[in-house]
Amino acid sequence: MKADIHPDYHEITVVMTDGSEYKTRSTYGKEGDVLRLDIDPLSHPAWQGGTGQVVEKGQLDKFQSRFGGFMAAGGTSKKEDKK
């Protein structure tokens, strides 16, 4: 293996959105740096029941009304409509 081509792998501290922190090893920054997260499993909707929240906001219904028939059987394409 070639020497001096890999990044330095060292210990950093990761701070979650709720203020809790843990130590891990990473190539981020330099030894002892702190990585503060803006989004993590504690705050992101994908880990907090995101599907329910999307349905509540009506985004899923809006998508279905706009693109629901796109792949429906028997549908015509715009090219066929112009003929």
C-alpha cells in the first residue's frame, strides 16, 4: 500500500441536536474537533414518523392527484393524443 495517501483517522466528538454527545473516530477535521449536527435521528421526520407527517400535510394527496395516473393501464401518452 502506498504511504501517506490516506486521510488521518482520529477521534472527534459528535454533538446531537438535543445536546447529547459521543466520541467516534472519523476523518472529519482534526483530532479533538467537535461536529455539531443540524439534523439527526432525534429531529428528522424520516426517523420520527415521517410518512404520517407527509400525509397530514397533504403532500401525498397532492402528489397522487398530480402523478397518480402516470403509469395507469390504458392511459394514453401526449404523443398519442396529438395524432
